[in-house]
Amino acid sequence: MVFKRLLGSLGVGGPTVDTVLDPGPVLPGGTLSGQVHLKGGDRDVTIEHIGLELVAHVEAEHDDGEAEGTVVFDRFGAGGSFRLAAGELRSVPFGLTVPWETPITELHGQSLGIVLGVRTDLAVAGAKDKGDIDPLAVRPLPAQEAVLEALGQLGFGFRSADLELGRIGGTGQQLPFYQEIELSPSAQYAHQVNEIELTFLAGPGGLEVVLEADKRGGFFSGGHDAVNRFTVGHHGVEHVDWNAEVDSWIRSLVEHRASYGHGSYDHGAHGHVPHPGGHYGHGDPYAGHGSTAHKDAHGHGDGHGHRSGPGMGTAIAAGAAGVAVGVVGGMVAAEVVDEVGDFFEGDDEDDGDDD
């Protein structure tokens, strides 16, 4: 076992730590397990606290453009209050539940370009230091995968995915950022929209799907965005015709947008939200009929859906494979590698989160 030496306040000769995650991606709302391996230094010490942080590489828009940084989106205690002898080897197992809104990093084993990690926080005799960041892989929930597959079968293509700092008003969003998956339109809608942006907001009771379509501007008018939200349940995914439902979502999105004037946001219709395979409990934020807002736009819709055969998984595989061999969403492979390298090797001084 190769141990990672802690730097900074613990100093040379202090204990070293290596956090090893169990193999395979986790699900949003699922359990992340692994072990923290400790090795004593040149003297006996008291391990006061072992903590784990879930971190994400996010983008933030501001007046001067965009900035990028690291955000801690959850913290967990993994143990502590024990004596670690000089040279002693000790392993501390852990199991933690990741937030339901944890972004998807891969689909069918293909990376989406989203960078998440697990960072170990060790406190020894009053000194506190952070270890390296270990990459975290997250695969989609069945309903999320079904929606992506349906979009692929309907002819939408994967462009890119990123994490945006901010909140989508009127939703049940819990994290300080949200994931946007950018898709190229199918041939049917290519003359009406430039792209579709998809955001999943998962919770224990179901899944909010926020769709945004930018409108192609005419010769005398600029384009504008249209937004709708659709809600589905986690159960009965296999019994729904997702292609038909997702197609109805897109048609509703485009029609709602077309019914409003140029240069303004679309305010979608409000309606009943069916939940295939089950019902939400009282007080569940995913059960209501209220409005939603995404980038200051409001919309609400209804729906459920089903998939069969390869769809967005194939599109993602083709597009995401481009990260390794060429270009995806205008970003060349070298730039992606540099960003990931900076995140996992040198981004532990300022995580954008004050204690």
C-alpha cells in the first residue's frame, strides 16, 4: 500500500493517510463505502477526528465572466479519538449516504466530464490537515437513465455537462449548485432551438426534470430561453413509455415558448403531475403543483415515459469518448486533463467553503 503523506500543519514525521473507496460508481442517494488507511509516524499521536468531505468542481457566472472553483457539498465523520502508535497500521471502515442531488459523472461507463471527489480531513493533537482528493464516480438513477436514453433515441445528442453555482428557484433543490447537461436538438427541432439544457433534481420521493430550450433569434429579434419542469417517481420506471413522454415534454417546452413574445422568458403552464408506479407522501417537495424557476424563468408540466434499446447511452459514449480522443463541447482533451489534474492534485488550499 502506498500512503499519501499529509503536508502542512502535521509536519514531517507525522501520520500518513490513504483513503480507498470501494470499487464501482455509486447512485445518488446511495451508500459510499471504503476504508481510511492510517500509518503512524515517528511518534505516538492521538487521532482526534477523521472526516470525509464530498467536493465538486463548479463554475460560477459573474459580471466579468465565469470563475471555477471547488465546493464542499457534504461532510461526514469517519472516526477518531484513538491512539495511533509510531509506525502502526490501522484501517477505519466507513459507509456514508451521498446526497440525492449528487451529480452524475458517467453513463454506461463513459465520463460526462463532471469532476467530483472525496477528501480526507485528519485532526491530530490540535492540528488539522486535509489529504488528497480521491475521484468519485456516480451513475444515474433508473429514472435519470431512462430520460437520457429516451432523448438519445429521439435524436438529441450530448454536447457537454457542467456544474453551475446557484439555485433553481421554486424547486426542492438542496445543494448550492446544479448540474446542466447540454444537448444538441434533434432534426425535428433544429430549426426552432439551438440546444436543450437538462437538469435533474433527485430526492427520496422522486425526480424533478428541468428542461430549458434556447430559441433561435429571427433576423429582427434576439433569442430567448424557455423552461419547463416535469416530475416523475422512482418506481415503475420499466412500465412507462419514456420515448413518448419525453417527446411530449419537448413538444410542450417548444410550444410554451412559442406562445410568448420575442426577447422574454416563457412562463409555462401549470398542471397535474402524475407519478408512475406510486404516489408521494404528504409534505414531499416533489408532490406539489407549484411553479418552478430556472434562470428567472417559470414553468411546470406533467409526464412520465419508457425506453428500449440503446439511446442517449450511445450518444454519450460517442460524445464523451471524444473527451479522451478529441473535442466535446468545444473543450479539447488536454484542457480536460489539466482541469482534472489541478482538482485532484493542487486544489486543497481554498475549497470555497469557510468553516
